[in-house]
Amino acid sequence: MNQSIQILDGAVYAVDKKSLKIEAIFSGQLINCYINGADEETLLSIYASQQFDIEELLEKLIDDECFDSSGDIHLNAEQLI
């Protein structure tokens, strides 16, 4: 686990992006992480049942600098099922 990456508690559904939004802090910067590809209820259920696995995956993606052009991280629900 990379100590410079902190996944903040909780996740919220971002209606405008039709994605579950999880926030992380990496070297003092706020990183938005999004999970899409399913409806709100399904995304929240996936997060509730796999929270720690998702957080580990996000830490790896952040550590590997897999950011989009806006500096965000994206996952598809299919990657988690």
C-alpha cells in the first residue's frame, strides 16, 4: 500500500456523470475516481460489497498514474464483477 495515497471514506453518485464518485488524495492533490457502466443502485451495491478491493485497485491505478486528461481515474462496473 502506498502511504502517499489516501482513499477518502464513502462514495456518492454523480448524476451528471452517471457514475459513482470516490475521492482520493495523492501527494496533496484531490483525485476524482469514477465507476460507471451500471445504474446508481447497482454501483452502490458493488461498492458496498467490494469497497476494499475497489480501494486497492484505485490505489494501484493512481500509483501507476492512469489518469485521464482531466486528472481523473475511471473504472467500468464490468471490471469489478
